[in-house]
Amino acid sequence: MKSLQIAAMVMVDCLIVAMGAASAQAPRSVAIDQNIDRATLQRYYHTDQGTRLLPAAFLEALKNADGNGRLMSTENYRKWGFIVDKAGPSKSNPYGWPLGFTVSDPKVSGGIRVAGVTCAFCHTGQIDYHGTAIRIEGGQSYIDVPAFQGAVYAAVHATASDPARTATFVKDAVAAGYPVDRAGSDFRAVTAKISRLLYGPKGLAASAAGPGRVDAVQGIANTVFAADLMVPSNAKDFDAPVSYPYLWDIWRLSWLQYNGFLPPQAISRNIGETLGVSARTNIVDPRTGVLNPESERWQTSVQLKNLIWMESVLEELKAPTWPAGVLGPIDTTKAARGRELFVKNCAHCHEIRELPNGRWDVTVVPLTEIGTDPNQATNWGGRKYDASKLGLGSAVPATTLSVAVNAVRRQLYADNHTPPSQQEGDDTFEAPCGYKARPLIGVWATPPFLHNGSVRTVYDLLSDTRPASFKFGSREYDPVKLGYVQDGDAVLDTSISGNHDSGHWWTDDANRPGRIGPRLSENEKYALIEYLKASTYASYPKVKVAEEQPLPCGSDREWASHLSGKE
């Protein structure tokens, strides 16, 4: 394996597509029973899915850029919004890193333990209320990309530029488990790779996303088309940040990703995610950029058995129930009224539509109807990439990523001797002109709202006006309006493309784009809020349907180019 060759090159990719911001961790914590036992969750937090950032001992040995204190310290974890693992060091988490960090088995990473991230990194949430932290398994992380990314860059370069610090670092890396005969030369190689990243300026554009938001889909496209193919011109701007989607019931949905481009096959979904956060690939020779032979081309560091196990865990995950003991009791009378309003006004898009196979058919609402910021959908549907190296053309759409995902999956099946009866078939990625409206059980625990996190509270989402900008970054929760309080060091300016908070309007202005229905009264808004607190699988609106709804613009592969003019 060549994990050391590519670790530094792809490290920034993962830091770009895997993180967001937060406040200090509350001293007292409360866990909600979401149908998974604590031992299984602890294993899930640190199971290696195959991402390869940089040697684990190097990350552990780094000091802050100013030389004072460890980079991977509890103080920094909390500053960056990571969730501290109170279980401390363990076999699966030898350095006691936060939830979602992984350390590979040297047997599968070239003899060296390599740091990575796993599903829990982006999809474990926390809300704080009056000194109590409430863990949301499968929720949205709220960690800070630019702060962590910048700190790693600065620490590496400050260390490499000072011979005395380099000598101390090498000694510390060896103490952390790195082979003494390789530490110095391998660190020089890592530093060199960081200095000549394939598309540096594109990565730094992600800093505009801020806490809890990231342009994850573009990150996957840039990773595969630009970094893995070694075609720098394929890198596109990160201008469509989204909130991390919550994971409960995701395996039931007929279409995945916010714009519904991804079929529901579990292994394909997880392979694509792992590629996007810097799994090692072998598509081209990293020294020359020349396409590798077919027999070697689709080998990766993706850990198939671990992906299958983690998916089995997620299929047991249930939506969180409202913790009345911390956030206050539910007004059941008001919630009953709210359910009536929900059925009347919201269920036609957000109800559970149960298919004969047990899956839930999700409604993908056209952009012209929902009126929300179009960037995530138009970027996916309209941008073109040079895949000439693969013989696929010089201006192919992002949906062509399915070629890589399918090939990697087939290679993994072959390498792992997976029986045909346990194999998924090939996928075809779509490019709908809309966003999906999934069921909202547990949505109270997933602020901020809309696909791009541009609306701070459910109350604002139900209103006919919204703040043009707001501070964010704090995890302190507002149980009245359902969302984070307005606090933190970041400011979300909704006038910026990608950040627009338009659409999904409740207004009496029948001509406003994205109007859902008439203006709601204060009583109606708070009744709906109370129902969203109270909704459960038993009380949620459900209908049985015979077949899936067609995707909007499903037969028009050029709609996005015509609409946005983006290339």
C-alpha cells in the first residue's frame, strides 16, 4: 500500500469535506436511548472505514504552531467543536481522540497506523441546554473546518521549518509508535506533499461554510476527479455548503443526498462517502498521473467489512425522543393541534410513504416549487469534469462518479470474496432538479434548518420573514423556537450565493417564489413546533404507496446548465 505517499496529499480533502464549528462542551451529559447499546456505539465511534489522512503518530506528536501545547489536546478539541470521548484511550482509540477519529490497523495501511475519520465524525450531534449536553446519535456534527485545518497546516509547517522542533517532533512521533528508522524521512515526505497540494485555493474556499456546514458533495467530486485522477483543473469552487444530514432511517429512503441523486444501496453510498473523505485510491500512478492497469486501478483502502458492520448498526438507529426532563415537558393538547396542522399543510411532502418493500418513498420537490438556494442541486447537475483518462470524455457530469463507485465496489467484492448473493448491483446516479423532503421524526434535534443550514430555528422556518444574517457556532439550544441560540464567532450572511435562506415560505404573498402556504399565526407556529417535539414513529402520518414518484427533471440531463450556466 502507498498510504504514506498519499496521506498528506489527501489530508486537506478530508479536512475540507468532513467538518464544521461549536462552543465549549458542557460538563454534564445526557444520552437518549436510540436503540443502540453503549458498547456498540463506542465501537462505532472509532471503526476504520478506510480514510487515510496522515500517520497517526505524526498527528499525535504535533504541537501547536506556536510550540506551546499539543495540537490534539482537550482544549483544542472543544475549541474546534469536537465531541470529547470521555471513555479515554482504548484499543480502537489508542490516543484518546474525539468521536469519529480512527486509527488504522497497520496490517491494512502499509505497516503504519494512519489517522482517519469515520461516519461518527460528521454524524454525531450534540445540543447543550443550561449546562447539560445531550448526545444525538446520528445527528449533525458542529465542528470547525477552517480552525482545525489551519491549525494542522500551521503546526506541520512550523515544525518542518525549525530543525530543533523537527528533532523534538521526530522523538515524540517515535514515542507515539512511529518506526524510528522512518520517522524523519517520512515526515519530510508528508511536509512536501502538503506544500504541493493539487488544488490548494479550492480547498480554502470551504472556510466560508462555517460551523456545522460543508460542501460535501463537491468535496467528493473534487477528490475523485481532481485529486484521485490528478487533473487539477477538475477542482470546482466550494459554494454550496449544506448541513450534515441526520442518519436515522436513512437506509429506508428511496433517494439519498439532499437533491436525491443517489440510489439507496448501502455499500455504494458508504463507498462514495469514504472516497470523499480521502480513502486511498490507485486510479493513477501518483508519480506520473498515468492511469494504472485495470487489474490495479480500483484498489482502495476502503474497509468493506467495517462498512457493512457500521451499516448494520445504522439500521438499528432510531430517531431521538424529546428529553422532557432536560428541555421541559410537551404540551400534549397543543401538540395534538399541531399534528392536525401538520397533516393538513406538511404531510403531502413530509409524510412516510411506505413502499411494498418497506422502504420510504421520499418526495423530491422541484426547485421552482420549493424556492430554496439552488447551488447544491445545480452544481451537481451542471458542472462538467475531464474524465478523459478513464475514456469517459472531457466534459462529463458529476453523475459519472457512479463509474468509480461501481468499479471500487466490484473490486472490494472480489478482494473480500463476497458471495454473489450478498453483492449489490451497479448504480446509476441521477441529477434531479429539486431537493428531497424526508420524514421529520426527530427533526427537533437537527438545527439549523433547510438543506444549507441557513435558517436558525423552526420558528424562523415557519415565519414569513427571516433574519438576513445571524451569529452561529454555539450549541446552546432554544427549546421554545427549536434551534440553536444566536451566539458564536461565525456570522451567516444569507445574501451570499449558497447561503440563501429563501424558499419554503409560509406567506400570504401568493406570488412569492417558494411559497408553501398562507402565513401562519403565532399559535399555529407554536402548535407545529410542539408536534415536532412530540412526533414518534407511532404518531407520524403514514400512507402505503404502490410505487416511487418520478424524479423531477429525471429525463433532462442538461437542465442545470441551462438554468445556472455553471461549468
